[in-house]
Amino acid sequence: SAEARRAEVAIRVAMGASRGRLVRQLLTESAVVSILAGAAGVLLAWWLVRLIPALIPAMPISFTFDFRIDRRVLAYTLTVALAAAPLFGLVPALVASRPDLTPLMKGGPSGRLGFRRVSLRRLLVVGEVAVAFVLLIASGLFVRSFIAARGIDPGFTPRPMIFSTFAPPVIGYSEAQSREFYAALLTRVEGVPGIERASMVRHLPLNMLSGRGATYEIHVPGHDESPNNPIRTRYNVVETSYFETMGVPIVEGRAFDASDRGNGPAVAIVNQTMARGFWKGANPIGQYFTIVRGQDATRECRVVGVARDGKYLHINEAPQPYFYVPFAQQFSGEMTVVARYRGEAGPMAAAFRREIQALDPAMPTLQILTLDEHLRLALFAERLLAALMGTLGGLGLLLSVVGLYGIVSHAVARRRREIGIRIAVGASPWQVVRGVLADGGRLTAVGLVLGVLLAIPCMKVAERLLNGISPRDPLVYGVVVLLVLAVALGATWAPARRAARVDPVSALRAE
């Protein structure tokens, strides 16, 4: 940096170099460093771009992300690098171009490197440690949240399954034709060797896009409700064998069966939260509630079963009332076919696709996904947050390490004569090392305290994104504190060892 070369600058000034020439030289050197850093950044970005596709899960609609480092990216990087040189190099260059010649020519520190500039460096290092601490806390919390999300019970039994969504009315099918298509498709799919069971569902669990707006206004006899604030509850349309196929337990009553025909009495299955919330300890089986489908369209349903609570939109959602109605009694043009299989997913998906084409080659089909791919997509936000905050936390820690190493090394260089005197009068190498480590430790400690004060309110804001993890999780805070202290010790150890090896004779020669 410009400060590290103050002795050379002093010699140039003594020999008649103008201040403008010195500033231009130092800015040119800063520009070279900026361009080299930009090139290193491009190489790092090229490596990261190759990793990004691995983070993106399979989706029902096939599309590709075009991550390329083209001329525009290179031009932008070059512009930023060139702009960074005067932005961050001008002030140090201006200060370094006016050195205090007497002490510098003697080999000692400049009188112009006063308390204020050293304090500014220390404040920057403290800030870097604090920011790195906050980012690492966020990373730790989101990683723990992701791990916790993977262990949350989704309300169904994870088994080898494949899915695909269809919408026959889109290509002109009537309701009767759509029902015939779905019935024929289920029969053909269940006939594929290796397919154990097949069914259909309107809103696949953990599909935020499909089920976000699927609510009905309902009226429950004996349940107080406001005319201006009617009860709205999420629902799903399922085929008879859905609960068996997906492994959703029926804890009371029965599942849908062939007796639940379209012209028969309307029936419904509610989840445990709805049963507890609306019938408060009474047996929900045989109870009635009314679905309001429009201004003049209502339907009274009898509860025939209670299904175990599940996760319907997102893995971290709170328990909510939910009910199911049979496909035979409520038509839905768009349905997702669910097939449980044994064996390999690839051959099953290929056979699934062949049956669709054999039934109607014109039928548009979304990408066939496995249950693992579907769950990976459902946890994409958690995985992305953990990866993003982990990357930012690592970069923040790296910057704080570099800053801490730089400030301690600078302090050792400035105090070289003082250290030489201490060694000359009998200070042991360990005492010198301990003093330098204490200097770095004080900066780290202040940064950690500031980081804790920043992390607590910041993580409180992000609490709703955490899956049952406290924003003040002591395990995460403890691990991050130990990590920062260990890294800070490593960053200050080399300058401390260098200080312990100072030769008193050469250090005092400048006097």
C-alpha cells in the first residue's frame, strides 16, 4: 500500500519529486492492484457460476438459467476495478505524498502517522469483525434451520413416488371427457410393472404455487363467526385412494371410498386442527359444515374422517384447519397424478410417460418429478439461504482476518524500536508474543461485542424464516464466537512471532 512505502516516498520527495507525480505513481499502482483483483474476482465468479446449477432443484416446468460471463460482465468488472483505484487509493496517496522526512530518513516511523489514522484502521477492523460475526450467526442459524426443516414431519409418509400434473380442459376436454381421461390414466399407470398404487390430488403438499389461493368460505353450526369476517379454510380435492397412496394416516373415521359418488351425499375429511378448532372435544365424525362456493352455491358436507395434520404450503407453516373433498363430488380440471413405485425412478418415469402418450399424444405434460426432487424444491429457499449466508459469512470472516493481520502487522512495524528496547532490557519472546496477541485480542473482543449487539435485533427480524430455531440459539452463538477467536488468533500469530524475533541491535540502530 501507499503507507507501507512511506520511506521510499520520503527519498523521492527529498530528491525533488513533485507531489503530483507521486500521487499519479501511487494511483497507477493502485489501479494495477484493482485490475488484478478484478481478474481474480472473475475467476472466482466463473467457478461459482459452474456450481450454481447444482443448487437449483428440478422443477415441474423445464427451463434453463443462462449464467455466462460475457463481454458485458467483463466490461462491468473492469469499470468497477478502475473506479475502485481512485475511490480507495486517492486519500492514502495524498497523505503518503506529504511525509515527515526527518524520522523517515532515519528509518523510524513518520510523525504524520498519528493517533487518528491508526484509530481509523482499528475501527475498520472492529467493524469487519462485527459484520463477519453477524453474517456467520445468520449462516449458522439458517444451516440449523435447513437441517431442522429436513426433519419436520410433512404429514405423509415419504416413499418412492413420482408426480406429474395434467389439465385436459386446456386442450378442449369437457368435464366428462376429463374424468374419463383421469380414470383411464390411473388404470394404465397402476398396470405398469413396479407401480404399487396411483391416485390424484389437486394441490400437491408443499407446493406453494398450486395451493396458495385454494380456500373456501365455510359455516360451522354452533361456531361463532362475524358476517364481515367469514371463516375461510384451505381445502384439497383428492381421488379416493389418495390417503393410502401418499401415506396420510386417517386417525378417526374412514377415508373416501366408492360409496362417495357424485350424486350421493356430500362428504369431507378434515384434519386434526380443524376437528379440534370447530368441534372442541366432540366427536367430529358425522358433524356437518357448509361450503360456500359462490353467492348462491352452497354445499353441506358431512365429516366422515379425520386426517393427521400436515404441511400444505410450506414446511415451516403453523398448524391450520384443512379439509379434503372427493374428486367424484367436486371436479377439478387440473390434477396431479401420484404414483408409488418400487425399483428405480428412471424406468418408472419413462413408463409413466409412455402410458400418457399412448392415451393421448396431444396431452401436455409437465416434467415428471420424484418425491425427492419435490422435497428438494420445497426446501429450496432454506437451502439457498443457508448457502448464501454461509458464503457471505466466509467472505466477511476472510476480510476481517486480512484486516486484523494488516493492523497487527502495521503495529508491529511501527513499534519495532520499542520491541527492540523491551527485548534488550530482558523481555522474553513469549512476553512479546503475548503483548501482540493481546492487541489483536482487544480488537477482536470489541468486534465480537458489537457483533452480538447487532446480531440479536437482526436475527429477530429473520425469526419467521427459521424452522423452530431460536434467533438467539446459544449453540450457534457459542460456535461462532469460538470460530472468530480461533481465526483471529491465527491472524495475529504470525505478526506476534515476527515481533518476538526482532533483533534489538538493528531495531535501535535508527536511534
